[in-house]
Amino acid sequence: MLKRYLDEPDAGDQAKSDTGGAGFAGTSKLRGFSPGWFGAVMGTAIVAIAASQNPGGVTALASADRTLSQVMAIAATAIAVPLLVGYIARFAKHAGASLADLNDPTVGALYGTIPGGILVLAATASAVGPTWFSTETVRDLVVSLVWLGAPLAFVGSVVFAYTLFVGPYLRQDKVNGSWFIPPVVTIVMPLVLVPLVHGSSPATARGLMLIAYAFWGMGFMLYLLILGMLHTRLVLHPLPHAALAPSLWIGLGPIGVGALALIKMSAAASAVFGPSASAIAATSQVAAAALWGFGVWWLAVAATLLVRYLRAGRLPFGIGWWGFTFPIGAYTVATLALGSAWHMRTLDWAAGVLFVTLIGFWVVVAARTAWALSTGEAWRVATPALGDEPGSPD
């Protein structure tokens, strides 16, 4: 099905080509618009969130970090608006190609970046918004984004799983790191719900906490299922195509967001659990530390594999490069939260190092994306089929 859509133009494209209209090139770009572009929103917004917390705790950099957080929050919003319009236009004009992407095991999970970007923008509003707006305005903005992003996150996760369950038979070597995107998006939900607990009625606060824990469980259980499949795939098969190397870093996202969400939810537990809040906080801190420790291992493995890929040759550019940014950013913010919860200054400095790494990745990916857009390369990049293909370092 996917090959047919890629080989045959939609009716709108065909009409323009028959008339020789100048608009054909633009329509072709819209038809080839990747579902993963909202990864740029997630990767940019997480820089704003991390910067707002002054990683490393260097007083002299506090003002610069605040300015950076504001700039990146504006940039993420500026990127999100035209991208969202582009997605809507693509669905309207090229429904066939859009559905073909959804049914593809390589590309389908990338649709999760849309609700993911919306929810991360909500988290950005909570972190950076108070520097501009009143508490009431920030709350209204977060609620609006949650109402938009939460249903899309849940429905998108179910639909993608459905396409895998009922689609053609997949070999195990088709499993890839992009499948972590739907789980990580649902785990983001607690981060946008917890700030709403403060100032809510007891009944509303209890409901928000229930939904937060439910989404955390939903996403984390899906993460564990996919983690097992991906680990087996990496052990029993050659490494994926080099174009998919960034997807291996996405596995760090659920770890970082999952640990951060546990700490944030436990901090708000007193509004719901009363005398039991201290026990819940202690348990959450231990669980978050254990999860963070697994993140250390995952980060080391992902970095080692990236070096292996780079030694074998240059990584082909793709929108998947944004998969480097959000996971590192989420792990940076989780490290900051863990350092605060455990009162360990060492973790603050570790978060500072991670933040510098995040900035480095963001600069490289953003510059490469801008170059690809200016040259038209961004519209010619094809997503590789999964499996044992040229480009793997093996």
C-alpha cells in the first residue's frame, strides 16, 4: 500500500502536473511532509524547560539561562504553528499518503510527535510562562493545550498499536526506537497535570492525580513491552540502517520523563494523600533513582553505538535527527529533579554537563535542518526500510 501511494500522485498533484502549474512543487512538498517534523517542537521546547531551571546552579548564568529559556519557548511555539497548519493541510489534500504513513511501521509512530509537541509546549508554558504571564493566564494556556494534546496522545497510541496488530506480518528486525514515541508522549501527561493540582478543589485535585498516575502507568508499561522487543532485536539481528541511529536515543526519553514524573507527582501527593504523602514521596524518589540509573546505562550504550555508526561513515540526514534532542533534554531535567529530591549537588553538576550536551546536539541538528530546508534536501529524504540494509556498521 505504501509503495503505491509513493509511486502514484494524489489527484491534486496530478491535476497540477497536467496543467504545468507552478504550484506542483509546493504540493509535492506538502505530500511528502514527514509526520516526524513535530519532533523539532519537542526538541526545542525541552531546551526551554531545562534552561529555565539553571542546570548546574551557576548563579552567574541564571540570567542567561532565563533569557535562553524564553527564546527557545518562543522558537518552539513559532515552529509549532506552521507545522500544525501543514499537517492539517496534508491530511486534507493528501489523505492517502497520510494514511499510508500511519500504516507504515517505520513512519507511523512519528505521528506521536504531534501530541507530544503540544504537551511539551504545555509543560513549557508551566515552566517559562510565569516570566511573562499571570498565574491564571498560564493555567488557562496549559489547560487548553492539555485538552488538545491529551486525546490525540491516547488515540494516537491506540491507533498505532492497532496498525501493528492487524497489519502485515512483521519480522522482529522491523522493531525500531521510534516505537518509543507513543509511550513517552503518554508519560508526559503527568508533567502537565501536576501543576494544575495546586489551586484546584480537593475533588478536582484527586481526579487530576488519578489521571496522571494512569497515564504514567499506561506509557511506562508500553515502554517496557517495546523495550523488550527492541533489546531482543538488537541482540539477534544486525544493527539498524544508519539513518535509524538517532531512534536508539529515543529510548532515553521514557526513562527521563518517567523518573521526572514520579518526582513531580510525589511532590503534589500531599494535596491528595494526606498523611501517606511522605511514604509515597520516599517510594517515588527510590523508584525514580532506579529508573535514572538505567538511564545512565542507556545513555552510555546509545553514545557508544553512535560512535560506531560515525566510524562506519556519515549519518544520512533525516528528520529523525531530532530524536537526539528531546531524550537528552528529558534526562537532563530528570537529573535536576533527582538532585533536588536527594539533596545531592553532584547531580546538579551532572545535569549541567548534560545540558551542555543538549545544547550541542540542538545546535548541530537545527543547523543541519535549516541547511536541508534551504537546499530542498529536507523534502527529498526518504525513510529507509527497516532491516539488514547498507548503512549499518555491521
